[in-house]
Amino acid sequence: MSTEVTFAYQYGFGNHFATEALPGALPIGQNNPQTCAYGLYAEQVSGTAFTAPRSDNQRTWLYRVRPSVDHGAYRSVPFAERAPGLGYRGQVVTPERLRWRPRDEADRTLTGAQCTDFLRGLFRIGESGHPENRDGLAIYTYWCNASMSQEAFYDADGDLLVVPQQGALIFQTELGFLAVPPGHFVVIPRGIRFAVRLAGTSGTLSSRGFVLEVYNRHFELPYLGPIGANGCASPRDFRYPVAAFDQGTDATPFQVWCKFQNELFAYETTHSVFDVVAWHGNYAPFAYDLMRFCPVNAVRFDHMDPSIFTVLTCRSHEPGVALADLVVFPPRWSVQEHTFRPPYFHRNCMTEFMMNLAGEYDAKSASGFPPGASSLHAIMSAHGPDRDSYDSATREELLPRRLPDTNMAAMFETSRMLRITKEALDWLPLDRNYTACWSGFPASSSLPTV
């Protein structure tokens, strides 16, 4: 596939969509007719309980060539066989400030394979909670240089939010295709089967990025409060796939991988599972271009809280507190008067996982936090601008300044404390000198003697 591949889409966050790849495949006026057009099978996928409030209810009806029940028995799969980065070599409790350098070609040694696809290149960094209790989340990083072929994956444990930092991806899902280049993200709901392909044919292509998994609820647009009806992420900019299906896959071996209660399973079929000819509903994968985020900010003085940059949120059981947020720091104007403009020094009741997606982040030097790097600041662990960024910001002339279109950073923020995997500490490219960036701050020299 070329990097210029484009697909038709439907637009609107949380809309009830209706789409068909063949005329007349979608029933009119009912969900489950006695016989479906083209001999298709009607199948419902439920994303919420039947009895969830109607405003929260999510489900989709699929009309497919074969029902999903047509497959072999599940078998347990050792993580080392297919997804070594998901295995538990153990977890560590630490409040230490952590930073990882960008993942690259050296990752082949981590996965034990010359060709590393998305699933094999997925490494868990940290986790909180348990999927069997439908409560918690996990954060991952991925690197891949190969496409998934004749196989699919689904996550029974929760929704996946994938943010490519480098290298475009194409997600083939049961409900259709989504192209996701760097600077965009995609959300794959719990249970939806998908395959990840590199958007190109050259053997030198690769992709890397980050993944957020939530075990309970689903992502939604944040409450805007006094901001009003407009601004931040507009519902009309979220894109959803149109129906598309594989043809001519009879008697073709096909494997489906499944993550269930943080263990890996697989089953086989004799045909592609991407055989949905039509569908309607509101439980579906979607993607979004972060450059379409309309930021709001202080226009006179002081530093607003980063919550104003929230793109999506997943609510916790505590009102006003997120299980997880996706926050973006997009290109924008910085105009505050007599103000320290970069992010301030902070001790937070939330855990912050920062990602530099492009260019330079305004609180860290480019050499220490290049594109593809990430950092994790635990609850109440002090963090903030490094010494060089602080010195520069306290001396700069406070003219209106445009943060360029080449800059983009993002953050996964959660109210949970994470346990860090040994894989993340021992195998991923951990910057073991990270905390040195805060050394050398002089004591205040202007205090009076008392």
C-alpha cells in the first residue's frame, strides 16, 4: 500500500451510523430479519450493558458473510511466542521520574524477530487495576516494521487508543478501514477485531508510537463548562469507517489473537474475519487528526491548567476525576504577559505519561526529549521544566510567540498509580540520567536576612 492511501469515512463523534458495501445489504426498519440479503448473518456487538442509560448505550449490528461463532477452539499462547512485551517478568513499584528514548531498529533484539508486527512490537510500560474487574488501565509503547497478514487481534480487556509518532498505519477492522498517520490517533473498542498494516510496501518502513488501554467505560468528549459549545475537539472531526469486506478468502487459514484477562489466546478459522458487508450502530472504531484540535488558553497572564487541552476522557467512578485523559499540546500562540510560559514545576495527584510526537516540547531540551521519547511522572513525584528550559524562559522577551506547526506533544493522564513492568525498565531504552536535567538549580539569592 502507498502512504497516499485514502478511504471514505463517516463523521461525527458517537453518531449512529449506517453503511453498506453492497446495495441492499442493510435491513431497513429492523435489526434481525428472518433472512438477510445476500444470505448474510445478523450479529450484534454490545459495547455496554443492554440496560445502560440510553444516552450511554453503545451497540452495533453487523451483517456478515459468516457468523463469528464459526471458528476453532481457543488455545492459550505463551507471550514469548507472539507478544513478548505483554508478558509479566514482574512489576516494580517506584515513585522515580522515568524517561525513555525513542524506540528504533534495535527493537528487533527485543522481539526476537527480524520482522516485527504491531502485536509483537507492543510493550507494556505500566498498569493499574485488573481487567477481570473491569477497572483500570495500561500504557504501552510499540515499534513495528511489518504488517499483520492473514490474522487479526482483539482486546477483550478494554478499549485501545493508539497514537503513531512515526510511520503511518492502516487499521483494517471488522467495520472497515482507517488510515492513521503520525499526528492522528485511533480508538479500537473492546472486542472489535483488527489488523495493523504499515502504510507502504518498502522493507525499510517502520512505525512507532504509544497505546493507552482502559478497562472500564469508553472514551468520550470532555465536559467543556464555561468554554461553551465550541472549541477543543469538535465532534464533526472524528472519522469512522464505512463497510468493507474481504472477498475470496474461502479455505484460507486465518488466525485470531485475543487478550483476555491479560493473557494471550488464539483460535483459527478457514476464512477472513473481515467479512462484514454492512453495519449500523454507534459502537465502532474511530480516528482523529490532532491538528484539528482548537486550543483555548490564557490570553493575558498566568498559565492555565493542562486540562484545557483534553481531547478525550474516560470517566472514573468519582465525579470530576478521570480514569484517563488524552491531552494534546498542539501548535498555538503563546501571548501571556509577565508570566513564566512553559509548564510550571508541579507535584500532581495524577500520573502523567508524556509523549513528544514532533519537534520540541517547550519544557524540555530537544536533545533530552526528542520526538519519540516519553516520560512517566508518578503521583506526587516532583517534575517540571529542565534547567536549560527554565533559564531560557525566565530571560525571554515576552512577545507574542507562535509555537510552530512542527511541534506536537501529548499526554496520557490518569488518577491511578502505575506498577511499572520489568520489561520497561530492563528492555526498553530507559534514560538512566534523566533526573540530572533538574540538577544545578541555584538557591534563591534574594532572600532578606531575618
